[in-house]
Amino acid sequence: QVQLVESGGGLVQPGGSLRLSCAASGFTFSSYTMKWYRQAPGKEREVVASISSGTRTAYADSVKGRFTISRDNTMSTLYLQMNSLKPEDTAVYYCNVVHYTGLYWGQGTQVTVSS
């Protein structure tokens, strides 16, 4: 059974950094494109970054140059390094995989950027 478990969120001051993790299980992690999404209060969920099985990456314009997505296939773990955080980055962050059995989400981890 596909499972995704995010961790690493928290409260950080503007300009600070956080590293999110997403532990995956129940599927061949290395074979799938993985994505990070976020959802701020009152807003739709939006894609933040993606990484293919071949480690090709893509980013939303709003986070380019500040966020880095990566993966450790030996640990079946997805990461999102977030630097130079801004108040507008405040959201619940989710990892996502489109598996052949369906679309899967983790439970999310809250990131709050505030002074």
C-alpha cells in the first residue's frame, strides 16, 4: 500500500530555512516522479516542485532559486530544502505521487514563516 509521510515543518522567521522530508513506502520509489505541493489558507493547492525518476527537476516561479527538491532512492525519501523563506511561503506542504494504482498524498506538514 502506497504511503507518504511528511515531516520537517515548523515555525521559522523570514529569511530562514527549513528542510522537509517525505518518507515513501509501498511502491518502487525510484521509478516515479515525485512532487511537492502546498496549500495556504483560503487558496487552492499548488505545485511547488517536481523531480523525475531521472532526477530532472522543475519549480514554480515563486520558489525558483530559493527551494531545492531532491530524492534519496536508497532511503525512499523525498526532500525539499527551503531557503530565504518568506511569509507568503506559509502553507501546509504535501508530497505527492501519481502511482499506477492512483493519486496519493501525505498528511501534510505545516510551514509557518513569521517574525
